[in-house]
Amino acid sequence: MEFFHFKKDKDIPFMRHVLALNAVSFLSFALAVFFLATRGLNPSIEFTGGTLVEVEYTQAADVNRVRTTVEGMGFGEVQVQKFGTSRDVLIRLPIRGEIPQVEVSGRVFEALCKLEQSTTGTKQYTTPQGEQVSRPSCTAGDGTEPMRLARTEFVGPSVGAELYENGAWALLVTILGIMAYLAIRFEWKFAVAGIVANLHDVIIILGFFAFFQWEFSLAVLAAILAVLGYSVNESVVIFDRIRETFRRFRKLSTMEVIDHAITSTISRTVITHGSTQMMVLSMLIFGGPTLHYFAVALTIGILFGIYSSIFVAAGITMWLGTKREDLVKPGSGKDLDPNDPNAGAVV
Amino acid sequence: MNRYPWWRYTLLVVALLAGLLYTLPNLYGEAPAVQVSSGKSTVKVDAATVARVEQALTAASVKADFVQFDGNSVRARFSDTDTQIKAKDAISGALNPDASDTRYIVALNLVSRSPEWMAKLRALPMYLGLDLRGGVHFLMQVDMRAAVRQSVDTYASEARTALREKRLRFAGITRDAAGVTINLPDASVAQTARDLLSDRLPSLQWSVQEGAEGTQLVGRLSAAATADIGKQALLQNIETLHKRVNELGVAEPVIQQQGLDRVVVQLPGVQDTARAKDIIGRTATLQFRLVEADGGAAAETVPQRQTTEGPVTMVGLKRDVIATGEQLKQASATIDQNQRPAVSVRLDDVAGRAMRTVTRENLGRPMAIVLYEKGRGEAISVATIQGEFGTDFQITGNFTPQETADIALLTRAGALAAPMEIIEERTIGPSLGAENIAQGFDSVLYGFVAIAVFMCAYYALFGVFSTVALAFNLLCLVAVLSLLQATLTLPGMAAIALTLGMAIDANVLINERIREELRGGAAPQLAINTGYEKAWGTILDANVTTLIAGLALLAFGSGPVRGFAVVHCIGILTSMFSAVMFSRGLVNLWYGRQKRLKTVSIGIPNSQGGGGSPARTGSATTTELEV
């Protein structure tokens, strides 16, 4: 089976429309920045601090009733939403000074339990594997449990501030590390082009999260950094091929060289990203609500990664005026330096 | 040219076998077990406990798969839950004859079902994180400023005592976060005082200052001393937490230092956070009380801690509590002036005054230090009062150095060195955990199948090689994680899925390159060889950039992100090995032996060597070379 096969002199003129496409890029980038600035991200409680309670009902839950009850407890701005299924309810509570945070989840559970005309207690039981477990329970008069506490989470404000800081550091170190690597491996123009292209991806992912107000959690941050490392590969492969083409074809113009490089790597680009996307899609479908936004961030990152490596990275390289001399050292006598361990390392 | 020397094949086979060996324990699942651990700080679980457990089981005619000691606890594995519960009752009855006094925690637990020989080779399954297993997680912040303040208080009172002893006049002692300031009448006294205190309290750096307030002797905590105070406080808090968690009867608690001033407590299986919080956050349980010789008049009777087997001595106590654990500043093993092992104890000023009054009136009578655990007291030390003393005293006796260390430790265990605050708390229900495992597993499985089907369809036989290499990568990754005894979490499973999705890139690069060589008219054997060689540089480049991001996550990530980063980084390394070396091994094994290889099954039409085949590919080569 073969999806891509191009004849030598039929390189796809990717760079012909690069100006228009870069304008589109710039526009989407500006939009993303605009949404980030106006709407802002919707950070998870890992970043903001606060309490999260997930309750699992035996029947479809009435979110409005839950909301009214929890709002009536005076914890400030409360978010109540369904999580995954209609029976799971997720409640987010901000940090409020007057109530000891460690008691909040217990009080919410108690109030919700009372709403179901049941009483809270502790239940001891043995799992099928023989493990002994105790958990808070909510039992109705007839001994049934109308709801269960699936999970609770409390994060203090200091932890959240630290996470922001560490997240920013991780992003900065990744960017600098990758730029340094590209600058050593190629030259500064490529480093700049590569990093601009990939930051463009990062901003666009963030723009999506700001526009839809999806929850921005630690897992999403991890996904973004993973995507950053991953889509730089893409640029590296194309850059590698650009250098190779400069060496091999002396007469081609920069634009033709770039077109040729992209055309000869497009097959690998699409198949690799397609494979990774299949895995991410599997996570999106089967991974459940916990992995949902992680997979969403990866999906956006992978799709935009293809586009940005081709049009943004290569485009910027062209605008920066990359020349043959930048990559092929003049005076070396031969174009293919036998001492270069990476000579001919192309796809 | 496409042949590997025998040692390469050997290496690959060894890697394959090792991968299988270390991955297998994860597939065996878990079997019911009974775990016996120490229920009290005074009870030690060791190899001798194994014999007692075995005895108890034989007596109850319950058959265990094995009984083994794993460093902290004794575990016995059983074939089914019925036997397990019977065994638990039998062991519990034998080890804790007094039902109200649990000396040993006998808990139901799970251990890997893998055969014993695997465990001996350290082939153990990965731990499951709380998000996969259910349980509670606390992150506690230790108030280091309070710990330092407490130490400075102690230093100030010590300085006062020392100056009084030497009859040096001073106008007053003030203390702040950084140290102690003593107002002195003149410079000569200041010099003497400085020499004295530098000798007695070397943890502070003493210097004489002349200022508006007159002559002052200033003792500053050095950075090293502050760090040391923090370290000690943290260690003591962790020690205390251990004792308290023991009361919860949790099979495998995790209590670890995180950073300089934090402690992580993870209790798998425990869902009752309210009780866990109550016990972990509880206050001191240590008391200093006089011993009542007349058994009938005693307000309370507690057993004395035993160091050797034998009948238990009961100690009667008077009603009044002289001092409690909260007033304890320090307890450490030391050597007295007669070079005998002793325990040095320091109390705060209030307790010191009370102690002085009591000791003055009760010379020659015995005093006990009682540690309360689970509401039951135990006298960890009973000693005769030899003289009047206050905040500082020593307990001597017929002790070995080990015993004094134990007593000091137990005494300290009654108190937290510095207050702690819960800054992060997470509880996950067991059903949610099981759901998370299923979802994580499904993600990896279906993603893998989709990639495998596509690769085999698109690259034909080379796709099969790629798929096998990808499976080998998964095997290596899981084996390395098991070998490192990593804790698997849901983000970790996501990282496994993502790593596999990205790892296939290397094989795509190789296969595309081989296709290109074939289209260019290269002979099949040559095409395979150059394909692998030329793809290698790009694969390395691609992985280095991904690794940079992975390492940044590892360095700055915490909690779930760290788990993700660990798996991601290891996955990148295993994928380089499997995608390049292992798949090449397969290809060499399949094609390398054939001398006159005509076609390669890689999904594109190609035939014979020498570059004469389809016209379009042939022409492409020539143009390319001529330009």
C-alpha cells in the first residue's frame, strides 16, 4: 500500500501559498492570544487550590438540586457539573478562609447525604481480593446507598502557586533546551523557526482551552510539553532534509529546496502523526473522563503540529533568508562532508 | 551485510527473556494474603515472627503457600479468601492473646500470585498508585519556623543556666528567629561569657557587639545549624507519623519526605479519611508520672516494656502527670559521666519547674515514662529519682547503647517536633480505581491494535517487524518499570500509550527510507542496510528533542506529572533500542540469510537488485544523481 508517491520534478509547491497561510497562522495565533487574554484559562484546583468532591449516585443525579444545596452552605463560588456519566457529579469549591479546608469535603458529603434522606457513617468491608477497606458511607433507612463518595481532593493555596511556577520553568527549560539543540545541530535561523512554529502550537492549544473554558490541569500541561518535544521532531526531519537538498542540488532556489524537502518527507509526516493520533484517539475514546482533556490537548497539538512544521517552520526559515551557505560550509570542497556523522541522515 | 554477529542476537534474546521475566509478575494478578506488622513501637517484627506465624497456622491446620519476612512485615499467602480469613483469625489469636491489646497488626492484604522463584529474582509487579487502587494521600507541611523557634527557646534557657552557674551577671536574654541576644554589663564579662557559651552551645555562633543598648553577646544560628534543626524535626515527625499510621492497620503505608519541609503520607485501601486525619493529626501521647509502689492505691497500672522474653512486670502509676510529650524538647541517647549509656531528656520551662518540685519531694522514689498507644499505656522506662532536677536530666540504668537509643526514640515518638498542616489531600474510592485501570488498559490495548493493523497493512512484512518491535518496546518498558519498582498511575498508563504512539515514528522513518532506496533502484539488501543507517541520525534527533521535554517535566513536575515523565523518558530510551536494534535483528534474521534477495515485502512493488525495475523509479534516481 502506498499513499504518497511523487515524481522528482513534481514537488508540491507548498511555499507558493506560504504568505497566505502564514497570514492565517498569524490570525489564529492572534485569536488564541485574544481568548487567552479576555477569557483566560480555567485552571483546575491543582493550580488554584480548593476542594473537589466527586459523588457517584445510583440514579441519574439532579445537578441543580446538588448545586442549590452546596451553594446554600456558604463556601463561595461553587461549580457543580456532571463528570463522565449522568450519575457522577463533580463539585468544585474555592478556598475560603473561615472554614478549615480539610473538613469541607466531609461537610459537603454529609449535606448531600441528608438531601437523599440518608445518614452518613463508616462502612467496613472486604474487597473480593480479601483486602479490608473502610470508607465513609451514606445509608438510607432501608439499608441501600443512594450515593457514594468516589473521590475527594484538597489542594492548599501554596501548592498551587508552586505548580504555576514549576510549570512555567518546565516550559522555559524545554524551549531553551530545544532551541540550543537546534542551534547546535543546524543554525540559529532553524532554531528560531522551529521554536516559533512550536510555540505557535502551544499558544493555539491554550487558545482552545481558553475559548471553550476546558479545565486546564497538570495532565494538560504535561500533554503540552510532550507535544512541544514531539512536534519539534517534525521540524527537525524537514530541516534535515532541507540541508540535505541544499547539498545535493546546487541550482535550486531556496523555495524549491524547501518544497522538495517537504514533498519527500510528507509521507513519513502523515503516517507518523496518524499513528500517534490513533493512540491518542484510543485514549480519547476509552480513557474515560480523567484522561479526556489530556487526549484533547494532544489531538490539537498533533494536528497543528503537522501544519506548523510545514508552513510555519519552513516558512519562517524562508523569511529569515536561509541560504545554501548557511548550511553547506563554503570552501569545504565537497558538499557531502564525510566527517559529518549526520551526512545524509534523511528520510 | 544484513547480518548480525552472534553476540548481538544473544543480547537481543537475553533482553527478550529478561523483559518477559520482569513483565510476567504484573500479569499473575494478586492473591489473598495476611500481613503481620508491628502494632506498637515496642514490638519488633523479625525473622522469628515467621516461625510464630507458621506455628499458629499449623496449629489451626491452615495451609499457606508461603510465609516470608520482607524487612518490615511477615506475609503469608493463601490460595483463596476463605483460607485467608481463617488464617487471619488463627494468627491474630496466637500473636495477640489479649484482644484489647494489639501488639501486632494482622491485616488482610494482597500479594502477587507469581511463583516464589520470581520474587527471589526480584521480579515483582509494579506498585499500583492510589488513583488505580483507591486510598488516601496527604501532603503535610512541617512548620520549620516553629521548629527553629523551639530550638532557640531551648538555647536561650540553656544559656541562662550556664551563665548563672558561672555567676556571670547579665541584664536579660532576648530571642528572635535568628538567635539569642544577651545584654551584659561590660566587655570583659562579655568575653568570658562568649568563651563559655561557645564551648557549651557550639550550634550558635557567638559574637560580642557594642551598640546603643550597651554590650551585647549575640548568638546566631548558622545556616548549617538551622538546616540541621529542620532535618531533625522532619525526621522526628516522620517517625511519629509512622507510629500513628500503624494504628490504622494499613498494610502498606507510604510515609516519605518530600523536599525540605514536607511529608507525603499515602494509605492505600483506606477510604475513611476522617479517621485517618484524626489519627495522623493527633497530639502527644507521652507522660511522665510517679510510680505507686502500693498496687492497690495505683490510679492506673501499665505493663513495662520488655527487652527480653519473660513474665510481664506491671507498673502502678500515681494520678498526677508531671509532664507530657508536648513539653518534651529532646530525648537522645548519650553517655553519662561514668561512661555508661544513658538517655538524656530535656523538658520545657514549665515542665522543668513541675519536675523540680516533684523530684525534690520524691527523692529515691521511682518515676516512669509512659507511652500511650491506642489508649493503652506502656512504661518505656522506670527509673529511681537520684536527685533534684528540672528541665534537663538523664536516665541511667543497666542499659546497652541499643536500649538507650530505643528509649530515646520511643520517648520522642510521643511528640511532633514541629506542627504540621495538611496542604494537599486526595481520596480515591476503590471502584474508581478499578475503573481507571480498565480505562488505562483499554487505551493502550486498542491504540496498539489500531497501529498494528495499519502498519501491517501499509508496510506488509516490514509492518509486521515494526509491530513486533513495538510489542518488544512495550515489554521492555513494563519490565524496566517493574525492575525499578515504579508506582504505576493513570498518567503513567497514558504515558505508556503515548510513548508507543510516538515510538512507531522510528519504524516509519526506517521503512520510508528503505522504500525510497528501493524506488531509487537499490538492491534489496543494500536498500535495507542504507535505510537503517540513514534513518538512524534522524531517529536520534527526533528522540533527543522529545527527551529534552521529558527531562524538563521530570525536573519540574510533581505528583502525577512526575509519573508521566518517568514513563515517558524510559519509554524513549527503550524505543530507540527496540525500534532500531530489535527490528533490525528481525529483518536480518528473515532477509539477511538470503544471498540473492529479489524482493522485499514492504508494501511497494519492487523486484530484483541492480536498479533496473520500474521505469519511473529508475528515472527518478538518475535525475537525482545528475542535478
